[in-house]
Amino acid sequence: MSTLEKGGPALPQERKVVTSIPGPKSLELEARRGKAVPAGVGASFPAYVVAAGGGIIKDIDGNQIIDLGSGIAVTTVGNSNPRVVQRAKDQLDAFTHTCAMVNPYESYIEVAEALNRLTPGDHDKRSVLLNSGAEAVENAVKIARSYTKRDAVVVFDHAYHGRTNLTMAMTAKAKPYKTGFGPFAGEVYRAPMSYPFRDNFAANTKVSGEEAAARVIAMIDNQIGGENVAAIVIEPIQGEGGFIVPAEGFLLALVEYAHANGIVFVADEVQAGFARTGKMFACEWEGIVPDLITTAKGIAGGLPLSAVTGRAEIMDAVPGGGLGGTYGGNPTACAAALGAIESYEQDGLADRALELGELIVKRLEKMQASHPELGELRGRGAMQAVEFVKAGTMEPNAELADKLAAYAAERGVLVLVTGTFHSVIRFLPPLSISDALINDAFDVLEAGLDEILGK
């Protein structure tokens, strides 16, 4: 077993089902949870965890589950990654908190320096550290508005940016993220996303990235006015929207338009960032250099941390005291981030993401060859997805996605259903997972698809 596969506990890297999943002890805890935690806090896979490492989650009933979710792209370096754990332990022994806005510490600076170095572009940069992805996105908007002295923010169909009031307004999907929670923050405008699978079918021809961007630009010019827009905020690969990879040229055209009109271009890399796609950041696939970039999830190997990194002149436009928060850049989270970044760079995890992506795509292509219900395979690196449709149509097939995810769960494989139409299964394995576990998981998924579809 490699160092990466060990994680915290030395878990055997194998799937093992010893009870029903969820098992009796998990069901006991789930009953307790129902009496202590509000119904609005969901749990799609209520197998209660007692240990995790490498590509395995062990539940309280002794089942060992193959993890193809990574805590929604958080434990990209592997759960309980040794570098992350050791750095966090050392920091806990030193001190737990002082508030970086009161008594600062070196690790905050070290994380900021690493982000300034790693993010695209060789221009002068600054980074502010925060707690969550939503907080990072909200601060990016604050910074862009402060810099441009404008109000309007352009976001996209199928986008997900968070659960705060402003980021709910920026998020596209109503249920479960927005319904009943309004009114929302104003001056947020939604533009059509480049969605090649559906765009090409609707147009009966290939819609180029430039053509898709022209729709957005026309909407901005005619409905908002480019001179009123503070920021264009986009996920280079959409996450909760269904791992939508825009057509090549779409992002670049938007960047060029933004720069021509004094608009801050913000790349939301909360889910796609940190080696997940086979490059450190997804926008690098098209050579995009954002003005601001938001990060979270994979940044600290499981501890809560996020950041906004951007051009120095934009970041410094906010007056002193205008950015920050009590826990932003918590010292233990900063220490964990330094361990995670060390792992990304020294353990070759971007290359490993490409290897995993090739393996996943190969298995999905085999399934697609005999099942037309797999409408599109898409993604980059170890951020892959399949969109399910009714055979011979473009109609989303949420029922099949749910049934396959449930089948896999019962047999010890964790996958996540997502997408605007709830018809996409996404694959986000930790980059420390073995090929053997990936193949075992896809054996289960392939058998499940055959059984559900009666083939």
C-alpha cells in the first residue's frame, strides 16, 4: 500500500459489504439525527463514517465503500492525507486561533504566496483567505464592485455558486437551493451557458464556442449594458450544473469581451480547481487567465478554507478592513492547505488525474456502446460525468440516474447524482485511489445498468 493510499487509518484498499447499506448502526444514528438536526440538512448516502483513507470510506457497520465523491471534490489528495494530517497536528500543538486580522501568522502568508504562484498568469497578485466556496464567490463580487464602481453581475444557466443570499441569486437551480428563501440580492443577470450536448442537438449542427459567446455578449449589451457590469462569474467546468464543459473558444471570447469593456472576469474554480481536471486549474485548459479566481474544496484536504486570488490592482481596490472574517485563514486550515499543496506538487497528482480520467472514460465508453441511455460522457481528468437520457431522445432520465446510484450504494460504491435535470452521475474520486478500486466500482455500475435496463 502506498503512502497516499494509507490516509489516516491503514485501511485495506478493498470494497467490503458486511451488512445492508446503510446498516443497522447507521440507521440508528440516522434516527437520532432526525430528532436533532433539521430536515433541511440532507444526507444522500446515510452510511455513517468512522474512518477513511485512500479510495475507501469505512462505515460504523464495518462496510468498506469505494469513494467516487471525495466529499464533493474536497478530499482530492485523499482522505487523511499524511502531509495534511501531520501539518494540521503540528499546528494544533502550537496554537488553534488568534484571528489573522488581529494577530497574524506566517502560514496565512505562505498559503497566499502559494496561490499567487499557482494560479494562472505571471502578473502581480494578492490572495485573501476565507472559509467556504460561497464566501469566496461573494467576496469576489465585492472586490469587483469596489474596483469597477459598478453593480451588475453576469452569471450563467446551470451555475452553482453557493447558499448565501447573494450566491443563491447567482445559482441557477431552484430546488433545493433557492425555493422559499427569497427575495434574493439584486443586480444579478443570467446568461445562456455553452452546453454543447444540448446546443448542438437543438441547432442540428455544431455550435462553436464563439457562437455561444455571441449570445451572451448580445444579451449583456442589449439587456444590461457592458458599462454597467462589474463582473462576469463563471465555472470553467460547471459543477452542480452537471459537469458541463463549454465549447472551446467560449471562455476566451468572454474574457476578451470583459477586458474590452472594463469588466472583471471571475473564474469560480471551487469544484474544478487543484489538479482535479489534470491541470492545477480548469481554466488552464484553454489558456484563460482570470482577473479573479475563487478556490475552496480541494484547497486544504478536508479542512474549511477558501480564497480569492487576483490581480493586485483589483484586490487592493478594497479599503483596509473591507475584507476578512473571524475564521478566515484559520491557522490549522492554513497548515492543512500547505500540506495539500505540497502533495499536489510533489506527488504528481495532476498527472494522476489524467490517468484516472482515461480509465473512467474507457469504462464509460464500454457501457455507452450497449446502452444509448448514456447520452453524453464529458469532463476532464478525474472530473468526469455521464448524462442519462431516455433512449433515442434528449429527454433527461433522472429515474435511471437515481436507480443506478442506489444500486451502487447498496453494493458499496458511492457516486453522486447532479445536474439541472438531476440526470447526471459525476465521478470525483480521490486522486490517491487505485486503478483496482476504479475497475471494481465500474464493474458494479456496469452490472447495475444491465440489471436496471434488463439487458
